[in-house]
Amino acid sequence: MCPQIDQPPPRDDGTRPVDLRRYGNPLDALAADHYRQRLILADLERLAASIDRDNDDVAALLMHIEIEMPMHTLDEDEDLFPLLRRRAAPEDRMDRLLARLDAEHDSIKALAAEVRDILRGVLAGDMPGDRTPLHGFTSAYRRHMILENAVLLSLARARLTQADLADLRSRMAARRGLDLALETGPREDRNAQ
């Protein structure tokens, strides 16, 4: 099993998608992606609060909502959650936790559709009068990440084996079209000590 360790802040600065190749432990990559998502949510809140906008920033937000966020959700739904179902102890109440997270993923996907429409409108020059969907999305997503960071990733660190982590990392890499056999350079692996 992987030991529970304290996480230093991720080294990714949040301005680019998280590069899975930098992380030996895919849970660290997911945590770094959550850090990036918090920055994206802050950018969405700034957009909601202001009529000023930079189209490059709005396009980057749209790309995150359309491409990066769904890929992160697939990493969890298709790979992490099934691994945790297999490894969980009864006291983890994993079925209950994952049912809640699945429901939140569905809700967030619906909210994200509204945010996509708003961002596309902004890029077309139409700043919406009703920015409530931006606030609803950021609030729901923030609450969701708190649960994932505090409970889900902690349980994953306690329950998943090294083989599980290697499988998770491989599947995440395949989803991104990365060939991990070609890896070079340093990577963070906070569990290899």
C-alpha cells in the first residue's frame, strides 16, 4: 500500500495543463490538476464580476471546460473509482462516497454546458447579463474538489497498491495520447522513498 504523506504545493504553476509525465504517482497529478482547476475557477469568477475580458483568457477557459475538465472526470469515473471500489475496506463506505461524487459529476457536467455557452458568447462579443451560471458552476465545482481532495484522494493513497497506481497512470497517459515508454527527465514521485 502507498503511505499517507503530506503534500507540498504542486510545482505546476497552473498556467498550462498538468503534464502527467512529471508525476510518478497519478494521484499527485490529479491533485495538481485540482490546483489548476481552482485557478480556473478564480478566473471564471473574475469574468463573472467584470465586463472587462481578454479573449485569449476566455478561449483558455473554454478549452479547459471543453477538453481538460472532461478528461479529468474520465480519469476519475473510468479508472480511479473502479480501482477504489475493488480496494476499499467496508469502513470506507466507498459505495456511498462514489455515488455522491458520480452525482456531482453529472450535476457539474450540466452546469459546464451553460458555462460553455456563456464563454462562446463572450468570444462572439456578447457579455451575458445573467452570470449566475458562472457562480453556480464555480461554487459546485469548488465543493466537489474539497471532497475529492480531503476524502477521495486520501482514501486512494491509503488503499491503492503500487500496481494500481501504475495501471491508473498508464490509463491516464493513454487517454492523453502519451507514451510513457518514451519518458525522459525528472518526475515527481512522492511515494517512492
